[in-house]
Amino acid sequence: MNTFLQPGVFADHTPAAAVTAGDIINNVGPGVGVADNDIAANEKGAVRCAGVYSVDNPDDTAFATVQRLAMTPLTKKLLSAEPVILTSDQLRGLCCR
């Protein structure tokens, strides 16, 4: 039997280190999440796993609409995911504008 847990827009996350609202978090729910609120270290909080966000890129690289993107959480730098083979610590998404 399958048991419904939650709609999938938010996922529970208990970070080892404090998280600030707006932080991008890897390995949450389906893979990537954004904290809507601050979450204290070792406290459970909700992380949004669906939606469209405007994300600043440190070097202002321009990307084409629907281009596949990746981000390494440590540097917060966006890069093209084509044809790069992504590692498990890289976030994935699409450029929407």
C-alpha cells in the first residue's frame, strides 16, 4: 500500500548548519530546494522543491531560455549543463528567461 506524505511543493529538511532564507539546498525532496525561511542548525524546516526562482549568478553569465543549467552549491556559480556530465553535488534546472 502507498501512503501519501505531502504534495511535493515543500520537503522537510534538517540542516547540519544554519540555512538562510533564499539559500539553495541540494539533496532535498526530489533533488533541489530553496529555503523560504531561515532554518536553524539541527532543526526541521520546510524547503520549497517546486517553482521558478530568479537566481543571481556571480559572474553575470547569460544563458539561453530552456538551456539546462547546473550549480555547484559551494561556489553558487551557474554553468551550462550541456554537454557537461554532472556530479551528484551539482544542482540542476532550466533557464526560464
